[in-house]
Amino acid sequence: MSYQSGKMGISEGMALVFMVTFVPVFQSIWSITIDRAEGAAWMIPVINGILTICVFLLLLYVMERVPGDLIDVSGKLLGRPVAMLIGLVYFAHFYIEAALLLREFAENTLLTALPYLEFSVAILFYSSVAAVILYIGIEPLARGAYIVMPVLVSGVLMVVIFLYPKFIFLQLAPWQGPGLTVVLINGVQVSGFNFGLLLLPILGRSLHDIATIRYAALYGFGLSILMRVVMLLGFTLVFGAGAGREKMLPFFEMTRAVYTSRYLQRIESLFILMWVIVGVLAIALTLYVSIYIIGRMFDLPTLRPLVIPATLVAAQIAMLPPDITSVLLLHANLITAWYNIGAIIIPLFIAAAFFVRRKGGKKTWPSGC
Amino acid sequence: MRQNGFSQLYTKLKDILLYKTPTEPHRFVLGEGQDDTWEKSSSSPAALVEKQEQALTELRSFAQRLAAFMEETKNTIEAGNWKPEVQIKYEKFAKEFAQLSPIGLAYDNSQEDPLKLTVKLRLSENEEMLTRIYNLPDNKDVVIRKFVLPSQPETTAMAVFLEGLSDKKLINLIVLAPLMLLPREGMAEQGKGVIETFINTYIPGNQVKLAATFEEIAIGINGGDTAVFVDGTEQALIIETKGWEHRSVGRPEIEPSVRGSQVAFSETMRVNTGLIRSLMRTSDLTTEMLTVGKQSKTPCAIMYIKSIANPKLVAEVKRRVNGISADYVADTGILEQFIDDHPNIPMPVILSTERPDRVVPHISEGRVAILLEGSPFALVVPFSFISLFHSIDDYAFKPIPGSFMRLLRLVGFMLAAILPSLYLAISYFHQEAIPTDLVLAIAAARERVPFPAIAEILMMELSFELIREAGTRIPGMLGSTIGIVGAIIIGQAAVAANIVSPIMVVIVAVTGLASFTITDYRLSFGVRLARFGYLLLSATLGLVCVGAGIIVSLILVCSMKSFGVPYLVPVAPKVTPGFDVVIRGPVYSQENRPDEINPLEPKRQLNVSRRWLKHRKDGK
């Protein structure tokens, strides 16, 4: 599991981005979104998606001219101490996200599938599976994610299609929700939701080139945003803003609402398979990116020895919050504040540094790392 | 007197605790010892003395014969009766003298392995060497036939072959008869070039070659050829006389086909290479011969099309085969484990087939076939997971039925792997997913079964495995009959005895049936093992654990490679797919060879391969 590979192409990059940015579909954040944006909740992913991708493309513009991955580029433009600081920020992003995902998926497993399971066993289960996957490596992880991606997309689409008889189109009214300005502000505020997109420039050395990163981001992130919009539209059309804001697990509630005949009902348990697969992949991936950053920052020859300690510490962190409510509140706060630093502010800061230094006369940067 | 209980106990304890002299003779124990060698070690003083003694004996024998020859020559010259035979004898002695030079003797004595030595001029020395190599006279397989060549002067010779491996009639016809009946005049004229004369004039065998070392000679003899040694020559003739008993080409037993060819490989490698060549009649088809096994020296053929196969791939195949350091490689199954990228994962990463018509398309795509003497299977590398769902019938049918069969096999594969665990997980943890009527029916059927579902399913699965294994081991027609009868009887009896519920029988039967759709037996085995793993997972945490098991298995398979090519190609990693992955396109649309193998010639056929359509448009 060396990080100097450069073996992954567009499909693998696309799958990685999709898996990290698609995972919120199975989480509880949408009840907050629908609470704030009401009938216009579906616009929120569109707004923050457009903003994030614009900032990301600006960062790629810089990376085309300053060779290297995100940490290299930061080092060349801002100096090594700042690059280390940026690395630490992204490490914190991904590592905290891994711990929160671990906790949320463990809690959701208790809520939806195995109510009698001991909470710590659920945490241990998810962290062990993630550790096993990490041991196998990032390349197989990305390829596995690419294979399951169509299944996940089909699953979400199938649920939305099966819910068609329960659609009440008036639930989308008023189409502007609480007002376009409020929706816009809320949409921008939760851009931190998409910080996972930044894993592509971070893992730059494992991907072919900038074109690979660009297309992987456009396809993977684009599909993820589309799925979020589809899911939110379906959710709003079925439950509306009133009932929707009270649902703890929106996608789970959607699957529970599916009823087409006596023989196709209560399919939510079948979606547990999908649920677990997405959860395990997202946890493993966020953990990988965080230990990769540590490896890159300290020039470690291999990452494998870090897998078990990093997973154990993440599991311990995941068990710190006293209950799921505090976890959800913490996650919401991180999305609206802290994650924006990684998703928006740091890329803009790097771009600003690039333009300032270019204006100062520096036209070329050394290649390599 | 009958002992009471206390006395019996006391006697038994005494027997256990106290040492008694064994009544039986000393039993053989194969332990490690100092004398575990057939011969004295070559470095021991005794062995060195023995070698020096041998050298001295050789020198003394040579000196005695030389003295006799000089005496004879003196008499001949004094009598004024000069003969050309004297000149021939002189040249022979001169050569022998050169062999007995101090350097030559020192080299011969330093060699522990007689196979490394060169052929001697004297027949008796060669015979002694063969005695050492073949452990004669203990070894009764080796036949040494001495005879006299009717030359002037008369020359002794010997033919050496292995009983059972060589064709005796052929030896009589092309070795002994021509040599023993050859005209004297011709021999007398040739003198020095006697071996060349044999090859060019007398021996009618189609493959005759010269061998100078005993290693070459042993390879020839062990391969069924006959070695002919002639006194006074430093080379031996290896005449092809292979003729061991073997099975003729038969019908495919493991991979039957509805519309494909009905020819299967046999145990004779040369027949197998011939079968492949008969289907691919191009001069570009190259067969390289390697040897596997330090003791067995089993011939191994590497077949590829030189203008298509990637040279790096061919080099890697040869590197791996040549890199095997084992005494005996009996079968392609064993060879496969030696060259496999993942020998510990029970998933096949190398195609093993008994059908020549399955090997040829792969060779034509740029893959490499490996054949082994004595094995009726060919290996093809590199290989992908998706190709395991391909069958020769897919190509014999039109695209839609061909694709349908493949999809069916893929569904069968998935059912065989996870159907029992899905049932178990749903019935244990997620009953709400089953329609109400069905769940009531299942509950009613299980009401009288005293075991938990996991015990039921494990019992049935194990019974099924036992029936399958027994069906394979029972000879002939009885196997399948007992398999079917056993399954029906056990299923019915188990339900009647309330050991298992009818739904469980249905689940296990469907799973078993699904597993038979898998074309590759090794994959089927891997799936069976995985099924047990998933069963245990589903009994632990239901679908949550099954989901985790599926994703870990998938990622593990994604990490596998077959000779440097990712196993799940062309899906993951995604490469330019041909029109022949799961859905098979029309044969005339499959213009390109698989991208992942990087063939030298990527195009398989013209973009418009049905050129008659073009002609019709032109009005011709």
C-alpha cells in the first residue's frame, strides 16, 4: 500500500469521490436541510455543489501550472510550514469525518437493523471491516467502489420510482421555500458537505494527471449531486417539509414507505446491504485519506503500520459523544463551519497565493515533489 | 484368580507408570540419521580414495591396451602386412589418450553428478556411467542391448532404452536392424565419421540427434528415445522411439458443449500441441519447450502467437515456469499453484481447460497456453474473472442466446454464493421483508423442526456436499445415479423426520442447482467455501454482516491479478471493453482484441468484416 503509485484512472477517481460525497444520502442531515429550506430543499445540493465545483476547478487551474499534489502545491506557493498546516487541517477533516461516520453508521445499524446489538460491538464491527479493507489497499477499494456505484445509483432510483404513487407534487410548493435568499445562504453555508471532493488533489500522486482529476471530479461529484437532488425531491414529494423535518433517517423512511403490492413491501431491510456497503467504504476511504496525509507529511515509506492505530483511535473518538443527538449536532456544526475551511477557504487561499505570486513575477514552478 | 476393582485399577496404573521391556521387535522409525545417504559422501576421505583408485585403474587399463596395441603394430610392421585398421585403432588410442589427460581426469573426478560428464570413447566406461546414473542393476526398467557393428574392424555398440516408454518394434526396425545389418565396406571407408554415417545413411528414424553429455542422453532416454553408444566415439545417438501406452483423444468430460467441438486433450503433450495447431494453422504459432521438475524433468510447452502475444507476457510465463524448483510437477493443477499470483485464495486466476477449441481463441487474442506432459488440461494466462462465465457454447450460438446464457450463469453464481445466507439473515433478523403469507407458511413449516435455521441449513449443505463428493468418487454411471437418488431420499426423509423444513430443502436445492451453472469447477469450489463463510456471517449479524462480507470479498477480488493483469478487468479497472464481456455482441462486431493484454496487434478483424455486404452495395 504505497502512496507513490499513480495507477488509478478516471473511473477509480470518480468512484472515490462519489463514495465520499454520496454517503450523506444515508444520513440524517436532510431533516435539518428540509427544516431550513422547506420545499426548496432540493436546491441546497445544487447550490453548494456548483459553488464547490467552481472552487475546485479554480484549484485545478492552479495545479495545472504548479505541478504536484495538493500538499506539494501548498508547499511551493505558501512554504512548507503552511503546507504542513494545510495537511493537518485536511487530516483533521477526514479523520473527524471517519469517526463521525463510524458513530452514525453504528447508531443507524442499531436503529434500523439490529436493535439488540451492543453499541460498542457495532463500532468494533465497522472499524474492523474498514481496517481489513485498508489493509487490502486503496486501489482495490477504488475499484470495488466503482463496481458497486451503479448498484447504489439504481437502488436510490428504484426507491424513488417505487414511491411514485405516493408523490404529492404540491409538497414542493412554495417552490422558493422560505425565499431564494435564505435558500442561497443555506446552500452556501453547507458547502463543507462536499469537502470529500478534495481527496482527489490530495491523492494526486495516485492518479494519472490533472485531466484525470478533473473528469473524475466532474463525473463522480456530478453524479453524487444528482443523486442527492433526486433523493431530496423524492423525500419532499412523499413527506413534505412538515413531516420531513421530523424524520431521523430520511432514506430509510423512504424505503419503509415503499408499497407496491402484497409481495413488494417493507423492502427497507434489503437496503441494509447497500447501507452497510456504502458506510464501510466511506469509513475506510476517509480513514485512508487521513493516514495518507500523515504519510505524505512525514514522508513515511508505508502506511500499513498506521492502519490499526488510526482505526482504533477513530473508534475511540467515535464513542466519545454521549448520544446520537450530540453527534448529529456536532456533524451539522462541522458541516456549516469547519468543513467549509477545507472545501472552500483553503482552495481559495491557494489560488490567491498563486495569483499574487504570479503577479509578483514568478511564472514557473519546479516539477516533481 | 479374579482381581477385584481396586487391584485392577492398581495394575492398570502400574502398567502405565512403570517401564516394561517391549515384547514386540524394534519398530522401524524413519528418523534423521548420519547414514541417510545412498552412497558415501564425495567429500569423505574414503570417497576421494575410491575416485583416485578409479582413475588409476583407468590409466592402468589404458596402458595395458596400449602396450598390446604397440606389440600388435610392431608384429604387423615386421611382417610387412600393413592394414588400414591399424591406422583406425591408432587414431582411437590417440583420442582416448587425450581424454586421459590430467586435466580431463581431474575434471571427471571432481564431478559428483555423472550427468555432467561427457560421453567417453570406451563403451565400457559409458556403460559404467549409465550404471551409476540409472542405479543398475537394481533398476530393471533400463535395457542395455549390446551388439557388434559389422565394420572393419568390428566395433561394439550398445543401445539403451527404457522398458515401457519406448516402442520395441520401432527399436528393432530403425535401430538394431539397420546397424547390425549395415554393409562392411561403407564402414571401413568412413573410419572417423562413423556417427555421421549412421545418421545420414543407415538410421531411418525421423528424429535423430547427437548428444555429447550424459545429461542430454538421460533426457532422451527418460523421454522414451533410444541412445546408441558406439565404441570409439565421443558422442551418442538419440533416436526417437517414443511409444508408451496412452489414452487416445476423447470427448470432453468436464466441459461438455452442445454445439462446440467434441474433442478433448489427452495425456500426451505432443498430441495436445498438435490439436491446438490443427485449429490454428499459422506459422506464427510458436511452441517453446521447457522442463519442469528437478527429478521428473516433465516437458512443458508454452504456446503463443508470436505476432500477437506481448513479449513481456511470454517472458514472464517462461520466468515463472523456469523458476519452479521442485522435484516433481505431476499435473497442470500443481503447476498452476506454482505459477499462480494468489495460490492461497480459492479463486482461479488461470484458465484450465480440456478443450482445444477453448484454448485457440485465447491464443489468438494474445494469451499464452501452457501444456504439461501427462496432463489432459491446458492452462491459459492471463485470465479474468468475467471470462470464467464464458463457455464455448456462447460463441456457437447467436448473440442474444449467448448473452442470455452468460447472464444466467452470473445470476447462478450470485445465488450459489449468497442465497442461503440471505434466507438465514432475513428469517433471523429481518422477518418483515418476507410477505406476510409467505412468512406464515414458513413459520408453519418450521413449527415442528426442533433445530435453529442455521443448524438446519448447515446440515442440508453438508449433506449436499457429501452427496456431491460421493457422486464424484463413485465410479462410472453409479455416481450420478447415487447422487440424484441420495439427494431425493435424504431431502424427503429429512422433511418427513422433521429434521429440516421443506423451504430449507428448496433453498439448498436451488443453491446447488445454481452452483452447477458455474462453468469452472475451481470457481464453483471457491463459491461453496464462500457460501459457508456468508452463512456464518449472516447467523452472526444478519444482512449487516453479509453486506460487509460481500464488500470485503469484492475488494479482495479487486486486488487480485493474473500474470500482471487485474482480475476484474475490463470492469475494474475499466479498460476499453470489447463486445464480449457479459453481453456478447455479434462476432462481426468484435474488431479488437482485449485491451488489457496489450497484444502486439490490437485489431482482430476489419471494421467491416462482412465484406460481402459492401460488395452488395457496390452492385457487384
